[in-house]
Amino acid sequence: MNDNVIYTRSDAGLNRFFAKVYSLVGMGIGLSALVSAMMLYMFPDNMIAIMTNQPWIYYGATFLELALVFVASSSARKNTPAALPIFLVYSALNGFTLSFILASYAQATVLQAFVSSALVFFVMAIIGAVTKRDLSGMSKALMAGLIGILIASLVNLFIGSGGMSFIISIISVLIFSGLIAYDNQLIKRVYDSQGGRMVNGWAISMALSLYLDFINLFLSLLRIFARND
């Protein structure tokens, strides 16, 4: 990774920075989709063997990817050469764990959720990029709501309420849609605050946030669309 990439403070420079961020988002989502597809269609027997005989592999991968999120975020903020490889490893590992979730749903439902997520992401990204309204205040409410749904999700693991799960999914869609808009505005604010001198670490950090927004939006919509499956 070239740690000394600098973008000129101008509309053209901002556009190049957006392009860099979204190229990384695309790489992350594409890698996750590729790994998930390989697991689902090339190694289904291995997936069954893992869940029936060696579930620790799946749970170990889940805990590892949680750790990698923090490591990738820290590396990106420090602009270290390891930031990009860690982000890509995390994306691939997330594709592995996602494959076990996607195996529980009909292919048509997964496709519907993915297309819907892409459309929502596109719309909210444009809103965040062009709006003149400061979304910082909204971000605080969204983060508070995110903490709330995490707590509610943990509680529902023990309750097992389908109705509560549905409500959590709807609220999650609203929260992550808002975060997509905020994170896109944040790209512009960070660019301006740095005077256009943007090293790759910033691009990776922004891409990681948007990647997480998209994946969580996709999973929330998947649960909503699959309610009647």
C-alpha cells in the first residue's frame, strides 16, 4: 500500500477520494460474496461437516472477525501498511461466516435482500454526499439506537421472540440507512479537515465503516424478507 497518496483539495480531489473509498468498499463486498458463493456451491458438504461435527470452527471464525474489525480500524487510523491486507482478510472471513447464515434462506430471498440493500445504500449514499444539513447530531442518536438494538438482540437470544426479532430488524434498517448517509457526509468532512491531504489509511477507515453499514443493512433486510419463508 502506498502510504503517501495525497489528494488535492478540490472537487476533483474529493471525487478521487470518494472513488478510492468506494473501490475499497467494492473490493470488500466482492470478496465476501465470492467466498460465500464458494462455500455455498463448491463446499456445501464441508459446511455441513463443520456445523455438525466441528462447530467451533464457525464460532472461532466469528470471534476472529470481530477482533479483526478493531485491528483493521486501528491500523487504518495509524495508516500502517497492514491496514489494507487486514481489511481484505476480514472481508474474506466475513464471507465465510456469512455463508452459514445465507444457507438458511431461499436463494430468491437472498437475492431480493441484496438488490434492495444495494438500492437503499445507493440512495442514502447520495443523500449523505449532497445534503447541506449537518448530520452529526443524527449520528449520536443512531449510535445510541445501535447500542439499543445490540442489547435487545442479546436479550432476544434467550427469549426467542419472532415478533421482537422482526421489530429489531426494521429498526436496524433505519439505523444503518442513516449511518450510510452520515458516513458519506463524513468522507467530505474528513477530506476538508485534512485540507485534501488524504493518505490511504483514511480511505480504508471510511471503506470499513461503509462496508459494515452495507453488510448489516443486508442482514436486516434478509431477516425481514424471509419472515414468511
